[in-house]
Amino acid sequence: MVLDEPNSNLDTQGEQALAKAILHAKKQGITTVTITQRPALLQCVDKIMVLKDGSVAMFGERMDVLKAISGNGRQSSQSPQIEG
């Protein structure tokens, strides 16, 4: 399943519902490719690919890429918490 900017116009409650749906798909064995500029969904993914000027700048496990980007890998305070 490919999701292109699925959370671009969602409020916090909508992002939480979207994250739950993505996690449910993941549990069902459904591969999901999510294209986003907003960090809220990153807690739902296993791997991250960072594109810069149309080329792959970074690719790897979520925590490895986040650490490389931020210098410490802390999750964004803007990311909504997922319940359930």
C-alpha cells in the first residue's frame, strides 16, 4: 500500500487514527510505503529513506536514520502518542 502525504491535512486525532490503521496493516503483513514530510508517522515505520535533490541521501532502520539526522535519535515532540 502506498500512502502519499496521508497526514497532510489531519488533526492530532486524525493522525492517531491513521497511525493505528498503519500499525494494523503492518500486523497483517501488509507492506506500506508512506511518503511524508511530517514526522508524526515515523513511529509507525521500520525503515526510513531520506531523499535529497531527487537522490537517496540515507536509508536504513528507523532509529539509525533518526540518530544520524538529529544527532541523538530522540523522537519529535510533535509526534502524537498511539494508544491501543
